[in-house]
Amino acid sequence: MAPLPATIDRRHRRRAETIEEILDIAAQIMAEQGVAGLSVGEIARRMGIRPPSVYVYFSSKHALYDALFARGARRLLEAMKSVNAALPAKPATLEEILLPAAQESVRWSIEHAAYSQLLFWRPVPGFTPSTEAYQPAVALTELVRDRLKELQDAGLLRADVAVDQAERDLTILISGVISQQLSNAPQEPFDEGRFSAATPALVSMFADYYSPRRPATETGDRGALR
Amino acid sequence: MAPLPATIDRRHRRRAETIEEILDIAAQIMAEQGVAGLSVGEIARRMGIRPPSVYVYFSSKHALYDALFARGARRLLEAMKSVNAALPAKPATLEEILLPAAQESVRWSIEHAAYSQLLFWRPVPGFTPSTEAYQPAVALTELVRDRLKELQDAGLLRADVAVDQAERDLTILISGVISQQLSNAPQEPFDEGRFSAATPALVSMFADYYSPRRPATETGDRGALR
DNA sequence: GTCTATATGACGATAGAC
DNA sequence: GTCTATCGTCATATAGAC
């Protein structure tokens, strides 16, 4: 006899809840011990089950890391979508848009150091995120690129450079801040970080470089400096 | 009876050689498997000895990582000293000095990805480099800071910003390039790297920002843009 | 369908024989 | 200085209880 739809629903819900619980605890362990410090045994211990039971929900430790990667990328994407939505649609300067976005991505990454290690570094031998898990990360770079394209169309970003290059350079700046902060002073909170404090200066540097050059007749041809 | 000095020398030399051999093989394994993929058993296997014998030379796996950290930092410092010595003593522009130095540090880091992971990231749970192991890394930042101070004294670096800030921002740029290259496309060689290719543009951006502002009477007051 | 008990082989590390 | 033997822990596979 086939089970009633209600039963299937309940089972699916229960299963989904258990998966979420495993991921919650796994993220907590990673936050305490570092990404590579995650152990299936420790997850089971904290859940009050036996280690093999974890394999009912995740076929391997790598599958677990993959789910955690997807989760982190999804959450970072959400955080960036939120800050993006709150920004003015018709900004006056490049910096006005880029600084809040940069600050938010650095803040999120510092406050979720474990996810950041997984997203920005390669701490687990043999683990590479699957295409599906990587998808939100791709969506994030697309979000940035689309935003920069809009800014270029609005005349706030130099028309003579490729949007892809601007996106790449901006990403490098931000990941540099995060990387330095997390590896040299991981315990410093975002607001007191030696390296996260560099974000405004670096965004300013980026904005100067990628803002349209004013014509020579106006305030001097800055392009002539190079 | 006390051993002859010659015997002590020979023992010391033999011991030092074994230590170097262990580090060579360990670095090789890290390069193949990633930093966290290093195992004492694998070292022993490749050396034709038993795992406990490794502990005669290194009291723990962390001590081994510490020696590898020190070695990597020392080698990167040497590479930077070399390129620094080859650069002109009286440069004409900021970029002329910074670009070759930046290129070399990115190149070294990409070509020695395993050491870089250890130096720039925190891939090993519970491992923090000792003060001694960290010393060459400190010497490296001092080398950069001293060079920037010279450039400031020579009038090539803005006098109104702290050298420490310039050093921090430059370090962030470079580590951002390395971090993005190694985490997103670790197999790409330096010359073909998507992210290492950004080095010239980023150094140019840095040089623009940190070069002394020309007075308004000359080519326009760039400072007024901010 | 869900979990447990049990087993395998690798790991880091230690103790003690030679 | 190197070995054997051993401990506890880990990820993981399988077989079976409920």
C-alpha cells in the first residue's frame, strides 16, 4: 500500500530538519575548530546519535562540505542582495555604491569566518565545490558585474575599461582585506580590524582609478599622468 | 669518555641533513595533497623509515608545520631581497619599483602554492606559527615598509599618508591577487593566471593613489576630487 | 526507512626493546 | 636512532535490529 501524501510530507519535513540540524552543528564546529577541524564523529556526539547515522543524510564528508559551501555562498549572496536593494538606484558617485557593498561583504566574511575559509580558500584536501554548490557564488559575481555595468551605463564608471576587469579588481581588493584580516588577526571583530579598516581607503583608490577621467579643459587630464 | 669534536660535528651534520630531507618531502606532499593533506606516515613511507622515527626530529606535527612555515617565510623573504637588490636605487616613478616587486611576490607565491597556503591562510586547525617562525615574515613587512619610506623621502610617495597605511594596502592588494588565484584557479601558472594578470592594473591603481598630488596650477588639483 | 553495532584501515602519538 | 607494539581517534562501509 502506498503511503498517504501527508506521511510523505512529514517524512520529508523531518528529513529536511535533520539535514538542517547537521549543517547547523557542522557550521558551529567549523567556527570553533577551523574548517579542517570538522569531524563526523563530533557532529554525531553533539546530536546524540552514532557517527554512521550521519551518513544517512550525507553520503560522505565531502558531500557535507559541499552542502556547507552552498549554504555559505547562498547566505553571502543574500546579504549582498539585501545591501544592494537598500542602495540608491541613481547614485551620484561610484564610491557611494561601492563602499557600503564592500563594507557589507567584508563584515559578513569576518563574522562568518568559517564559511569564508571554505568559500575563499581551499582548506580541505581533495575537496572542490560541485557546480551546483558553486552556483550562488557565480550569481554573486554576476550581481557585482551587473551593478558595475549599470554604473558604467550611468557614466559613473570609465567606459574605456571592461566591466569584467573592474569586477575582477574589486573582488581582489575585497578578498585581500578578508584574507589578511582572517589570517593575521582572526579574533579581531570587523569594527576593530586592522585590515578591515583599510576598506574605505581601498574602495576610494578603486573609485579614483575607475571613475571616468575628467576632460583636460575642466580640471586637467588625469589620463596624462600615466 | 666525551666524544671527539669531529664526531659531534658529523652527528650534527647528519641530523641536520635528515631534518632537511624530512622538510623537503613534507613540502612535496603538501604541494601534491594540500597543506592539511600532510601526514607523518606518508613522510616515513617515502623516506623508507617508520613513522615514530620522524618524531626523533620533530616533537609533533605542529612542530613540523612550524618549521615549514619558517622555511617558506625565509625563502619568500630571500626572493624579495633579491628582486629588491636588482631594482634601481634612484627610481623615477613609484610604479617602477613596486611593479617588479609585486610581480615577483605573486610569482613566488603561485609557484610555491603549498607554502603560500601555510603563510597566508590558516589551513591547519590549532596551528599558529611560533614567534621565531614568524620572524622572517615580520622582516618582510619591514623590508617593504623601509622601501616605501625611502620612496616617500625621495618624493615619490605622498607625504600626507602614513607609510604603514601604504604598506598595509599594498600587502592587501598582493595577497588578494594570490588568494583569488590560488582558490579559484590553482592550476593556472603565473603567466597565464586570470588573477595574477591583474597585478599591473592594481599596482597602477595603487601608484596613482599614493603618488604625490600635483599642484592645481600644474595639471589640476586631483585632491579636490575627493 | 531510520538508526545502531561492528569492523576496517588510516591517522598522530607514546613507550620501550634493541 | 630506529625499531615493534600499542593506544585512541578518525572517516567510512556493511549488516542487521526495530
